[in-house]
Amino acid sequence: EGVLYVVATPIGNLDDLSPRAARVLGEVDLIAAEDTRHSARLLRHLGLEVPMMSLHDHNERGRVDQLCQALEAGRRVALVSDAGTPLISDPGFIVVRALRERGFKVVPLPGPCALITALSAAGLPTDRFTFEGFLAHKGGPRQARLAALRDDSATHVLYESPHRIQALLGDIREVLGERRVVLARELTKTFETFLDGTAAELLAQMDADSDQTRGEFVVMIEGAPARDGDEAACVEGDALLQVLFEE
Ligand code: SAM
């Protein structure tokens, strides 16, 4: 029976590849990779030689039929992205949805994911969080999105590239002011760093040390302070309704 395995791969440290992921990558007939040259390095590291096809934002739609045929013929296929968990700010959604709609088996292999890795060590509340992925490149829409998050008490998690990290922090300073921000940089790599402060403080640190602007970033923003009594009021309201129903 054909299967699509959705395989998480390391976000920096190759030792983070799970033994199960390594085994499955060795057993499949085909690997659909965001960038075949990039994933070839991982396969070399594992001592594996497996046929690959590219699957990225620009060809994903066109790959659906091909992958359906492969699974129909009983092939096992692994989907990987350059780093971390496929579909999380990475290609794969169109293929996974199409294969599921057609009744094929899709099996996730859990593993590294930058947002979860960052949240697990940031010291910000994790009971509720929103993942915003990459915000718009343009300042206007980016600020509008930040403004829409202003009253939400959940922790907000964003991805950003080194080219725009300072612009993003500038917008956070402008729109969200004194909020606490935690910046997780180069997770699982040699220069892994967590910076913690207001957006203004983080920008000052980057100005003082340009190394802090290099690499990959997860940006976490503390949620709005929960308004006193909000939750209690909800619980009380529910209890009251219950009593009224019973009456
Ligand atoms: N699929 C990936 C995942 O599971 O996290 C995310 C892919 S997305 C194209 C790449 C972004 O993820 C980077 O711009 C950065 O925001 C974040 N990221 C990936 N690896 C990271 C790392 N080692 N340290 C910090 N952020 C990372």
C-alpha cells in the first residue's frame, strides 16, 4: 500500500534527526524534497541513496498527480523540507490535502520544528500561542497584522529572516511598545542565542553587536496582559447559564 511519510528533519543539528526518520528515509522509494541539493547533503550524511524529486511552492500543484500515481502503484514516498517540519512555513500543504482527499495514507514523523523548539526554552507562557509564520514584507501590512494581535493575550510566535529582523523589531516597538520580546537565534546551532527584552532594547543590542543580526530567528512576543476578571467572568457566566437551564 502506498504511503506518504511527512518527515521532520533537523533545523541545524544533524543529531536531531530521529532514528525512525533515518530508517524511513532509507526505506522509501522516493523522497520529495523542497530543495533536492540541500536534502542530498542529509542523505549523504546518513549514507543513503534514494531517488528524489523537487517539491516546492512553484511546482507543488503540478506534482499532485505524479505523487497520486506513485502511491497508487504502492510506492512509499517521504516528504521533507530544507529544515524542520514540512508544511510549517514550508511546502507540502497542497499535496497532503490532495492525497488525504483521495484516501491515501499520510503518516507524520514528528521531529524538529523551530517554533516549538523556541517556545520550549523562551520562558514565555505556552498555554496559548498564535503562530503567525512570516509577516508581510511590506511595512504597512506588517504593522496592520501586529495591530490585530494587540489585544490578544496569547504569546505570538513569528518567523523572520536576517534581512528583515530589524525592520520587524522596529514595527513591534512602534505598534506594541513595551511588550517583552524573546528572540531565539540559530537554534540547535553553534551560535544559538536567546535575547530577551523590549523591541527597543533588542534593537539597541543589535546595533551594539552586529553578530546578533545574523542567522535564523524565531520572534516571540508576550501577549497582552489578561484583563482582570475576564476569565472569572466567563466561568461565572457559564455557571449562571447552567443554573438557569436546570431551572
Ligand atoms: N519548517 C520549518 C520549521 O519546522 O520550523 C520552518 C521553515 S521556514 C522556511 C524557515 C524559518 O524558520 C527561518 O526563517 C526562521 O524564522 C525559522 N528557523 C528555522 N530554523 C531555525 C533555527 N535553527 N533557529 C531559529 N529559527 C529557525
